Amino acid sequence: RDSSEHTSGQSAAWFALLASTEPEIQEGRKPLAGDAEALGRLLVEALSLDADVTAVGGTSMAALDGFAAALLQGFPAGQVRDAYHRFWLGLLG
């Protein structure tokens, strides 16, 4: 947990933004309209999945945000990378 983002305070700053209740900041955190559906459509098509486009996109975006948050918290990159790979293998399975 000794990453430069963690020791510099960058992680704390990101989490403060994520936790903010200020309307302008909350608005800026929202994904652009249709982002989840667009990502889902690309994944469903590229991976020949028989799945709900919006669910695949939303789940994938949430997972990617979670991996980024773990890295910002200083979790070992190897562990996060393994979780990342398991997520995509699970999606393909």
C-alpha cells in the first residue's frame, strides 16, 4: 500500500470527490447518457454474448471503477490485475 498515489494524497482527493454531496460534483461524476449501453453493445457484439446490453455495460463500467478504486487505495497491482482478468474470464464464461 505504498503507491505514489496513496502517499501523495491523490487517493484521498479522489475519494473525497467521490463522496462529495455537492450537486455540481455529483453531476460531473455521472456517466454520459448512453455510455453503459454503448459499452455493453460493443462487448455483447465483440464477444458474441447472449446478454442484456445495458446490464453488461453497466456491470463492466462498475467493475472497471472498482479496479481503479482498488489501485488508488494502494492495493497491490498484481492482485488487482488478477481480479481484472477473472472478471473478464467470468464475462466470457
